[in-house]
Amino acid sequence: MLYRKYRPQKFSEVVGQEHVVKTLQGALESGRVGHAYLFAGSRGTGKTSLARIFAKALNCAEFKSKGKDVPCDKCSACLSVNNGISLDLIEIDAASRTGVDDIRELNESAMVSAPSGGYKVFIIDEVHMLSKSAFNALLKTLEEPPAHVIFILATTEPHKILPTVLSRVQRFDFKRLNHSQISNKLKLMAEKEGIKITDEAIKTIAMSADGALRDAEVALSKIQASTQSAREINDDEVSEILGLASYRYYPEFIGYILNNDRIGAINLIQKIYLSGIDLENFTGNLVEYMRKILMAKINPAVLASVNGMNGEEIQNISALGQGVEGQRLVKIIVSLSTARNEIKYSPVPQLPLELAIIELTN
């Protein structure tokens, strides 16, 4: 899988989490390393990857010799983490090891010094899955951990973690990646893998990932496996392989609505439905696209800073909203949001969207 092959190995390779990287590097350079960290954020944003990089840096030979460029990815400590054979790094999946006995075993292991004589780092993934008794068993070690132990807790649902645990960790919230960040990483991977793919196809993948870089990388792996020829992969092929709506469908549909072309909009929905595309996912992306049009109307500079879009993309989105009152854009967003919520319960999947089209083009 490409996401494993191109998993970041250094801080400089991490995408979209500069605020976390900067703080962790500062802690390493100053020597003020905490004993427990919480990495919180949605799936596929780099929590576990960054935890491994940080763990690798803590035992890197360059760090021990007061070097600043860590991890070096050359010393035995770094290479052992890369190869998954490090005895100083212990990864635990809390989704499958939720009981108090598992945590007691962890606590006993924490009392034993690291084989290398450096830090022993415990990464507990999906930590919110631990039972209450398991959390309580972990709490004592978090309060007074041995000097050689560092905990890195990762979760997609920080609200489920006990407040007593939250008060004893340094929390970092990971951001969803924007379309531009995901697209740039996919282009880099495609270039290195010799995958010929159009920019529109890359945009379609990035838009479907919902801010999760890993999801986009898995999608690119699927496309690579499904297309054997050396010709360029276009947007239509990507949409067919992944069951996604083409990127160009969004401005096309919105254009029909804004021009009161009821027949064109309904025909497009029928075309999308018959092609097997998930209408709920399509409508969700449609709402996001409408939000960008509204933001561009309010302040294009905000659109650039929040979504990381280039000048051409902002210009195209701004053009769709020209001459349209802001109140009408708001009405379209509300109507499409309602339709999205109703699709999953509707006996006819396309009906909520069709009703929204009739309402918006009346």
C-alpha cells in the first residue's frame, strides 16, 4: 500500500500539522520533554506517524549527543523503529486490548528500563476505547511515571477520555488536511510511482478524502492496481473505479440551480445515481462546495487561507457566485444539507435531492 511506503519518517515530511511539529521539535531542542502526550484528531491525519517520529527522535543518537537534526534516520535506534523491531517503542491498540489486565501488564513493563538505556515510549492508539477500570489503572502511572517512560496517547474521540487523564497530558489537536495539501502529496507520490494522472482526477480523490490523507493514499493505491496501461488516468476513470462523483459535477450542478435549470439539475442527479455514486457523499461534498462559494463572496482571502486553494480555483468558485445574493446561497446550503440528512432514510434515494431542486428553482 502506498500509504505505508510513503509514511513520513522525519518531521519535515509530515503534512498539515506544522503547529504540532514545531512544538515537539522545540521540546526536543530545549530538553523539556513531557512524560505524556495526547494526539487527538480525525482519522488519517498523521497521529500515529508523528508519534513514531517523536519516539524515534527521543532515542536518536543525534539527540543523545545534543544534535538538533533528529531523527537522523541513520543510527541503529532510528532504523530499528523504521523496521518495526525496536524494543524501546511499544505500540498498543486499545481497541483490542481494553481491559484492566492489559494496562496492568503495561504498567509492569513501564517499570523496566529501556533496553537501549534511553526512553521507553508507549504509543496507545484509540485510547478512548479503554474501559473505565483500565483508565484508572493507567492513571497512577501517568501521575508518577518513571523518568525513562513517555506515553503518547492517540484518539479520534478525545471527549470520551476521563478528565483525570486529560489533566495529566499535553494535548495536541490534529487538523484535517485541506484539498491542496492532499493533492500536492498525491502528485508527489504519483510522480515517484510513475502514475500518469490528470489534475482533475487528483482533485476528485482529494475532495472525497474528507481531510484524511491516508484515505486519499489508499484510493491512489486502488487506482494504481486497477489501471495497468501507461496512458494518463483521467477524472472519469477515477470516478468509476472509486465510485465517486467527478469534481466537475459540483460546479455543473450549482450552475443549473443558479440558472433555474430544473431539468438539467434533475437529469444530472439521475446520471449520478445510475452510475452507482453514493448520493449522500455527493450531496455532502456539494454543501462543502457551496460553502466555498459563499466564503468567496464574503472574503476570497479567507477562502485561500482556510482551504489552501490556489488563485485559479478561487477565481472559478468566485465566478459562480457573481450576481447571486448571499441570502440565496444560504438558502441553497440549507436545502442541500436537509436533503443530505434525508437521503439515508428515503425509500427513493434521489427523491430528497429532486425535491430540493424543485424548491430551489421555483
